[in-house]
Amino acid sequence: EHISRLGDVYDQALRPNGYICLAIAENKISFRLLRDHLQVARTHDSIATTCYDDPRGSRYVREAVAALLTDHVMKRKVDAESVVCTTGATGVLNQLLFCTCCPGDSVIIPAPYYT
């Protein structure tokens, strides 16, 4: 059904009753909600903008996520050193498996899955 509905993708003005696929990692609708926060992040001057960064994610981003968790989710102090931010499900699964698996271990990945 997903493929057949791609021609009817949601658009606020043109197709307000259009199809919104929540089965993919990319969600363009949330951009409007995040725009202001992203603009603030873009003003942060860091060498990581053009170079490799900490594999746990940008320190600036981890500090922002820790503050959000502290103030609105956990209701207790969350240290940025305890936060890992990756570039999607593939990145987090990669890091998780490197941390928990030993050489020779097997991993079962049920379908459906992202490729």
C-alpha cells in the first residue's frame, strides 16, 4: 500500500488529507517544528562542522539533549557524557552491536528492517 500511496503524499495546502508515512525514518513534516532549534544549532561554531567529530555525537548536541532530558523527561540531572547521539537507526544499531557483541556472536534482525 505504501508504494501505491506515494502519489498522494501530504501537503498542507495541496493535499491536507494526503498520505503520511510513519514507517520511514525521514519525516519532513517535523522540520517546521524543529526549524528554530536547528537555526540556533547552526550558529554554534565548531571544528566538527567540517571534520570528524566524537563518535558519541557532537558535544554541543549531547549537552542540549542532556538539558532537555534533565528538564522535561527524567526530572533529574542527566550528564552529557551519558548521552550518545547518532545519525539514525543504522548508526545507533552499529554502535550498540559493537558495544554488546563479541567476535563470533550472531545477530538476528527481524523483517521489516531499514536498509
